[in-house]
Amino acid sequence: MNIIYKRLTENELDRIIKMRIDQLTEEYTSEGRTVPKDVNLEASLMDFYNRNMAAGTYVSWLAFDGDKIVGTSGMSFAEKPPYFTCPTGKLGILSSMYTDPNYRRCGIATELLDRVVKEAKDYGCGTIYITASDMGVKLYESYGFKHNGNFMKYDFD
């Protein structure tokens, strides 16, 4: 296995969108939920990637085994008013971490995580947030991520 790492470009978007939907489906159904049939994410994902990659507010690294994409990562950048533990106010929001099941436990996710964390540091982020899947928690804990008991969310219905 000869894994090559490359930054996401427009050339891979169709493939990445399919992988992202596969990832979301795997996570959603593992929680006992049924994927809604009236939600089509393809156009929304294409719009997100095109807008945010052009604006420099989203980066992704990919792992390739030959022509096959076997791992993905993503980091969105946002800003809020600076605060003591994040004086730049710049935040990284980690997402889209996924490794093909046949390539798990080979260090690919850690390498991808290293690359997007470096991107966040270079962007000036003082903090990185993630909503981790059950499968990803051990990776993030071993990397140094800490649980934040104050995290809350509000969903629009």
C-alpha cells in the first residue's frame, strides 16, 4: 500500500461528494435512524465546496491508494469576537474525517488530521471544534482534543 496525500481540488469534487454522502449515511444509520428520502445533498455540497474553497474558508486533504480516494478530511474556518483562550477569534471546524473501512487502523486518519490541523494553525486559528462520531472519539482524544461539556446546539425544524 502506497498512500499519497493531496489537497482537494475541483477535479475531485464529484468523488468527494459521493464519499461525503456515504459517510453521512453510515453515521446516520449507525444511530438507528433512516436517511430521509426527500433530502438530496449533492447540489448543496457542490455549492458549499465551490464557494468555500474559492473564499479560502475550507480546505481538505485526501489520501489516495493509486487513483482510489481512501481517506478524507476537512477544515472550515470561521471567526467570532476574540476571547481569552482564542485571541484571534479565528476558529477551525473539523469535518469530513473519513477512512475507507478497508484502510482503517493504518495511520491514514492521523496523517490527514495532522495536515488539516496545520492548515488551521497557518490560518491563525486559536481553537478547533469538532462534533465527533463515536468511531472518531478515540482518534481525537489521542491527538489531544478535549471534551467540552458546555457544547450545546439548536436545530431548526
